[in-house]
Amino acid sequence: MSIKRKLFGRTKSGQDVYIYTLENKNGMRAEIIEYGCIIHSIVLPDRTGVERDVVLGCQTLEDYENGFGAIGSIVGRVANRIENGVFTVGGRTYQLETGRGKHHVHGVFGRTVFRGSADGDKLMLDYLSPDGEDGFPGNLNVRVTYSLTDENGLVIDYTATTDQPTIVNLTNHSYFNLDGEGSPSMLDQILTIYASGVCENDADTCPTGRILPVAGTPFDFTQPKPIGRDIFSDDEQIKMARGYDHNFVFDKKPGELGLVATAYSERTGIVMDTFTTQPAMQFFTAGFLGAIPRPGKNGARRSNYQGFCQETQHYPCTPSHPEFPSIDLFPGDRYHETTIYRFGVR
């Protein structure tokens, strides 16, 4: 595998940002930006040999800075929601910023410049999140490592250590469309999720604490079905989210690297298998994208349901639910999670 680097742009604050191109022996390419550790593109040939870029993205660094649903980025320190921005760890209670409504959502990492370096076939992106950033305690050393396998897997490896008790839950927020960046919809793409339970949401997309069985509901992806088959149903959970924006609880053991989802485009033949050590995944179908005024790469116009997200992670609002798997991190411990998006063609 080869890694190449070039300047992508300069932030509003004057920081140079580089883009890295990873390419494997099959000609599959992934472009990663230091800003937010963003996956800018994933390019591979479809069943006819036509190259397809299967993630949505922005044309320029300025467009990424001006915001676009955390597109492609690493989000954290804690992905998803922290209810009312409040959590307790190590016997102390902290109040975070709540920039979107009354809850803390995703954090600042998606708007942060990490520093990249290549080590053999691995791209390492490092950031020291200082004590108090975004309201979180502890100096947190974060490393996100990307690599491409010869089996067309994009591996994302997350590690973090802290000098004070804190909480951590990292994920990637890429929007996938297996027909390619310019396709207006992914609703006919076929999805399987290996999860028999899903978190019930309140009106703010915060889990109530109940884990509902998916069997017999629009949330049942245990057998392959088009993403859009039930997306406009009368189910209250679906209507609140304008589709899917829910935490699916995997059937596999937490901490075990296993297959958790498979997506497939009948149009291009491209398949994406998702593997992770994480216990759950926020499946998000982006019913708002048509409101984004800026075009994507190569001028691609935005439309609702243009891409889907598979945000492998721990559960949203974990601090409000002690029964959920813990996201506490203490000095001397090491946070470590892995997700692999592996592509092929049928």
C-alpha cells in the first residue's frame, strides 16, 4: 500500500491542512484529510469497471469548515448525544456546552486539525485534547489510524489515554452511497444489520433506556431489505427522525471484532461489509441533506436520503443510563476500538 501527501487548504485560523491518499494493490483509493480526520473519498471500480466514489464530501476545506452534518469526520470526545450536557465520572459532575438545543452533540473533534504522519502502510492522525476542552476533564491523547488492506478494507483504529477520569466515545460520520457521490438517493440500496434490538428514542433522539426488539417493525434489518422500504411508515419512531436515526444494539459480544452490517447496490454491484469491536451503531439516513446549500465534490447536488451513516459506537446518552456499557476512561487505561469498512463487487 502507498501513502501520498499534498496540501489541501488552510483553515480560517491559518493552519495548513494536508490530504493523504492511501492506495492498495487493487487500485482502491481512500483520501483522508487532517481536518477532522475526514474521509474525503473512497474510490473503487464497480462491476463494469467504472470508478465510483462511495462517500459524500465537500469540494473545499472552506466548505468543510462551514459545516455539513459532520460529514466524513471523526466525532468526539463523545459521539452522539449527552443528555442535557451533564455527566458524572470519578465522583465529579460536569456541565458541557450544549450548542444544539439542550443536549451536547458530537463534540469538537470534527472541527479540529489533527496532525498526520505515515508509518509504513498506516496513516496516523494525532491530537492532544487539552483539559477543559468542550467542558471535558483531562488531557486526552487521541490517535486515529487509517490503513487499507489488500481485501479492500478501510481500517479505522482509535486509541486514547487520559490523565484524569473522563468519558470517551469515538466514531466516524461518513455518509455512504454505493451508487456513487453524484447519485441522488440510496433508498433502494439493500441493507442487513446484525442487531435484534434498537434503542427507543424520545423526541430529541435521546434513548429512553428501553431496548426494543426489531422483529416485526420497520427496524428489522436482520434479513436484507431496501433501506427505503419502511422509511416513510407511520411508526412514531420513524416519523420523529424523518427516517432512521437510531442506535442498533449488535448481537455479537462487545469488544469482539465482528461483522455487523452489509450494504449492497444492485445498480453498481458494490458491497460494503462493516466490522467493528463496538457494541452498537447509530444508523442514520439523513432526511435533511436537501437543505444543505453547498454542493458536494464535483458539484454534486444534495438531496434528502442521499447517503446513509453507520456510526459504530457505544450507546448515545450513556451517562444517563448506567445500565448501558460504560464509556468511562481512567488514567492508566487505554481506550481502543476498531471499525473496518470492507468493499467488494458482486
